[in-house]
Amino acid sequence: GRKTSNRKSGSVYNPNMHTYLKETMLSEMNLRRGLDLNEFQLHYQPQVNCRTGEVIGFEALLRWQHPERGLIFPSDFIELAESTGLITPIGEWVIREAVKQISEWNKMGIENVTVSINLSPRHFLHHNLPFFLEQCIQEARIKPQRLVLEITENVAMEEQSAVTSRIKLLKEMGYSVSIDDFGKGYSAFIYLKHFPINEIKIDREFISELGSNMQSIGIVQTIIHLAEMLGLRTIGEGVETKEQWDILKQLGCSQLQGYYFSKPIEVNQINELFHKYGRGGKLLLPSASKVL
Ligand code: C2E
Ligand code: MG
Ligand code: MG
Ligand code: MG
């Protein structure tokens, strides 16, 4: 009766909320449907050579174009994808799509760019990953050297030896392996000690403090020196200002990525940039060329 429902309205759960959750929360079913209906897309963010400003590659970033909710960013669905295991089929979609795009760009005369993709820890250790990659690049006739595989520190430290042998295998196959968000977690240096990676992406947090915080300059300088000694490339993530670029150039960082150069954008916008500013497959973005 009425009394019970009055009392219940003060509690955490009420029947209306149930409908609300059903309608607003992304569910495993939504995700699977999104994948089946091809609602995912990749946006590409340019990565530039730190010395010259020239575009040398792109990071592929996943977006979900939902029919009712519009564009959904990875922060709103990657965790769900990971916990349900859908991250592996989604990751396979990402690989297939990125490889096709590299092949498209090759056909357009854009031949030396790399594409970085983000792999979840679970997918990175999946037994089928090396076979899947091989199959995709053979079908698209591209070289493994064009692909960079990014993993984060979330790759379980308990599975150190599995991760190490997986990295070794993928490197032998010709792929590059990169540690994303380097310095954000606690195990950064253990990574360098154990994992034979090719590249370090310096976490955005350090980059954002470069102009104002001496400690951050020191930390970034140390990471870059260490990387140099180990023969690894460095990418500064989240570069938003010319000042940050200048400091990273002085510190000897290899590559940069960030809103200063470009946000992640759709393929046709990337192609437009090549059309407008490209010369013989090379590309200097307006924000990079005006300061050189
Ligand atoms: P991430 O791999 O570290 O990617 C960089 C994130 O920083 C992207 O956010 C990018 O849009 C953002 N970013 C780039 N430059 C700037 C900048 O100058 N300033 C600021 N404030 N942000 C910048 P996004 O696209 O929302 O992706 C978030 C995270 O989601 C990624 O972080 C990555 O961990 C994950 N992710 C994205 N795509 C995939 C995917 O295909 N698979 C998996 N497993 N994870 C993905
Ligand atoms: Mg990344
Ligand atoms: Mg990152
Ligand atoms: Mg991240």
C-alpha cells in the first residue's frame, strides 16, 4: 500500500530507479549490439617528431557512435568491456580497422606513418593475439613495422613472465611495443627492468606541469635520459603549449602528441590535412609550421 512505498522512497532502491538504471547504464548487451551494428569508430591523433614537428604517425583512439546518446568516449565503456571480456572482440575490431586504414593511407601515397593502438592487458596476453595480428597484416599487405602496440602498467605484474615473453614474441614478429602513461603508476621502473619494450609514453600529468614545476622537469629529464640509455623512444603525451614543446625539445624527447598539434580526429579530417598541408606523403601541421 501507500505507507510502504512512502517509507521506501527514502531508501537507496526504488522501482523507478530500476527503470532508470536499465535505460541509462551501458550494459554488456548494449556493447555487444554496438559492436555487431558497427557503431564503433577510430579517431586518429597525430604524433610528431619533436625536433622537426613533422607527423610521423597516429594513435588510434576508440569512439562509440551511439544512435541515441551520440559519441561515447572510452572512459565510459572500456571498464565494462574489460570486465565482460568483450574487450577482446572489440580490440580485434580495432586492430582490423587500424590495419585497413594503414593500407588505405599506403594507397594514397602516405607510406611511412605508424599507427599506435591501445591493447587491454587481457587482450595483450590472449593466446590468439599474435595469430590475429599476422592474419590482419597479411590480408591488408602491410608491414608489422607500421604498428605500435600500447600497453599500460595495468598489465598484471603477477604475470610478469607471460608479459615478457609476449613482448619478445611480438617484437620478433616486427611490431613495436610501447608503455602508455609511463610514470603514472608505481611500477614504472620495474617495467623498464623486465620488459624489452621499444617506447615510453611519458604520462600527460608530468607534461602538463612542465612550465610551472621544477620537479616535473627533473622527472621528465630523468625518464628521457633513462630511455636513451636503454635505447628506447620517448613520446610526450598531452602537449598543449609551445612552451611544453620547447622544454621537451631541449630535454631530447623523441616524439610528441597532444592538443597543441591536434585533437584526435576522424579519418576524413586527417586526409584533409594531408590534402592541404601534405607534401609527398609528409605532413607538417599548421600549429607546428608557424613556429618553426
Ligand atoms: P591513452 O591511450 O593514454 O590516450 C590518450 C588520451 O589523452 C586520449 O583520450 C586523448 O584524447 C587524450 N589527449 C590527447 N592529447 C591530449 C591533450 O593535449 N590534453 C588532454 N587533456 N588530453 C589529451 P581518450 O581518447 O578519451 O582515451 C582515453 C583512454 O582510453 C586512452 O588513454 C586509452 O587508455 C583508452 N583507450 C582508447 N582507445 C582504446 C582502445 O581502442 N582500446 C583500449 N583497450 N583502450 C583504449
Ligand atoms: Mg594510448
Ligand atoms: Mg596515454
Ligand atoms: Mg590513459
